[in-house]
Amino acid sequence: MALILEQINVEGLAHLSYIIGDDKAGVAAVIDPRRDVDIYLQKAREIGVRIADIVETHIHADFVSGAGELQARTQATIHGGKTADYQFELHQLQEGDEIKLGSVTLKVLHTPGHTPEHISLLIYDSKQGKEPFAVFTGDTLFNLDVGRPDLLGAGTEKQLAQQLYNSLLDKLVPLGDRIEVYPCHGAGSACGKSIGDRRHSTIGNERIYNPALQERSKTEFVEWLMQDMPEPPRHYARLKKVNAKGAKVIGCVPTLQPLTPREFQQAMQQPNTVAIDTRSILAFGGGHIPGAINIALRPEFPNWVGWMIDPEQTVLLVVESERDVKLATEQLFRLGYDHLGGYLHDGMTSWQNAGLPLDRVGEWTVQELHQHKEDPDVLVLDVRGDDEYQKGAVPGAKHMFVAHLEEHLHELDRSKHIVTYCGSGFRAAIAASLLKKHGFENVTNIPGSWIAWKAAGLPVETT
């Protein structure tokens, strides 16, 4: 063998990183590493290669880069696109620069649009001819989508969208249909509007099926791309700054300490502390610690922690199993939540056995919601995003995006029975837990929410 190319998928973040190199030469590079870097070191040992290079296709906004962590463990050279935004030492690459890895060569294409400094990397294997066979596209080109150009803000969106058009049509599409595409994200990432399910593709597949690559003028492309662009998650601006500065090197994922119920209760009373209950929405509704916020440990967990939780707060966790402690801790570490106060030992069983207070959230079926939605004492609260709400809602519902709920609590009548719904019940559970935390007494969530409402054939109101 010679060429090695392995993709590492991070569930939840939908982040794709890569180890590529030449096992015969014993050398490899890591592309866009995640913060917990042991997986790259383990794979390098298994394959029998030394990690000599680390490449950042751009300054990431959705996870803490592992470039610094990996360099500290390997002494590898960090490479990135050319920009004054980096505040740490790295080798800045320009169009045409190459990184040699035995028989494998990575050649730089400057592909701005998602960010100004963004680079893509053509992959050459001398044993497969003189032409590239694939390209690492970072956040420029995904399966069925492209990188969003609005994350920098400050009026740069239109200019970046124009640059993205040029990067796609002048740099990537001309590479030819057979070229394989290895992006930095798959479905579930908010770095695009609607990324497809495939974790790698080809230029030919994207040219045919990717709506961004359909024939349009540059002006038409910009208008199409910016239309219905969802609000960027709140944590993206913060992580952009973290990665430009260079993330603090921790050395490993922290080990979270177990707390007795009394210790957990006392810790919750400390200032600037938040308890996240990661159990399912049904378990949370049946009984939870007063003041805890429900963000279920599903693939959406990291994105909604980023939306809802201040990274300067001390985080306490309620989990359903020891396995969940590890998973939640890893997800928090990848997002830069470094103030972890511990988790409730033996979960809610220990809490209830200690005779400590419980709070509850009511739960209705969609049929019950339909039956009660016109009751004057009931306020139906739609907590989905603007684009979802505009496509159809429960008749008479008040709309308030869950990420901004705490800013608008004064607009809600505390004497009402507030019933929350979203797409599936996940965000509605976050909203219901926030309402309970802030003293709203009569709160009900709708498991299944809009999916169940539509499946039941109940009436829809459009705005």
C-alpha cells in the first residue's frame, strides 16, 4: 500500500475530518481536526505513520479546532489560508502551494466565499497518474449544498457570496466530473442551509444534483443563496474568535466528577451555574430537578447547547447512564465549554431517593392540543425558526423562536397555560424547561409536535 485516506465523522456536529498520507513513507497529515485528538494519534499508530502536517481549510465557527492540541502532541506543522486574522504562529498557504506526503501531494486552491481565507486541497497520488483524483473542499462545497457566506457579518455577505460563486464555478467545477469531493461537514451542520446525507461525493454528482451549481448568473446566485438564510447559531461568532486566537491546549477531555444529590443541589445554588438535563423529553417531563434546562442528548445536543448555554457558566449534568457522561463531556469539550462542575451520580434515581424536590412539565398529544387550542386560558407557543413558522403553523399559535425566548418572557401572560411545540418536540422541551425555570407554573410540551400534527391531518394556518 501507499495512499491512506480516512474520514472521521463527529456525530452531532456533523463534522468531517481526515487523515491522509503514505503508509510506505510513514507520513500523514490531518485535515480540519476536532479538539479531542486522540483518535488521530490512535489511527496513526495503527497505520504506522507520523503526523507531520495539520491543515485548517479555514477558521472554523462551529467547533473548537484541534490543531493546537494535535501540534502539542506531535510537533507537526500547522497550515492555514493566508489572513491577518490568525493570532498564532502557523504556515500560511497560497494558491499553488504544495504539501508533500511521500507519494501523496496536497495542492492548494484558494476558494474564498464561506470565509475570505478559505482553501481547498487537491489530492494527487503519484501512483495514479499526474492529475488530481480528489479535493478536500472544507466548507466551500458540500453534498447538495455550499458554505454559507453570512457568518462574518458586518456587511460582507454579498461580497463573500460573489467570491463563493467564483470559487465554485471557476475553481472546483472545472476540475471535472470524476473528481471526488471530501467536505468538512455532512447533514446536520448549520454551516450550510441544507447539507445532503452523503459524506463524500463527486464534482459530477454535485454538478447535476446540487441546487447551488445550477446555471445562474452571479447576481442570480447571490440572490438565491441569501434567500431564506437561517439565523446563524449564537455560538458561531464566539468560536470564530476562539479559533482565530488559537484554542487553549488542555491535553485531554476532562473527567467529569460525580456529585451526590446534596452536592448537586448546593452546586446549582452557586452563581453563574446551569444544570443541563440530557434525558429524553418524556423522562424530563415526568420529573426533573427544579431549574434544570432540558437539552436531550440526541444528535442536536451540541448545536442547541451552543445556542442556549453561556460558555462562562459552570455546567452541571443530569444523565441517564455512565455512557452518557462521556458522550456529553466530549460534546461540550468540542464546543469550548471548559467550566464543568460535575454530574448527578446515579441520575434522577439518587435525587428522588434523597427526598429532594421535583418539578414537572405537562405533556399533550396533538389531538389534545387541537381540542384545547381555542381555550381562552391556553396560549399555544410555536418555538420553531421563522422559516418553519411561515410555512405553516397550528392555528392561533404565537411565534417565538426558542433561542430568543428568554429575551421575550415579558411578552407572555403568566396566568395562561402555555403549550410549547416545535418540529419534533426537542426544542419545545427546551422552551418548556426555560419557562419552568423562570417561574411559569402551568407549562405543557407536545411530543412529536409539528411532525405529529401534520401526520394526524390537523388544520394548518399559513402566514
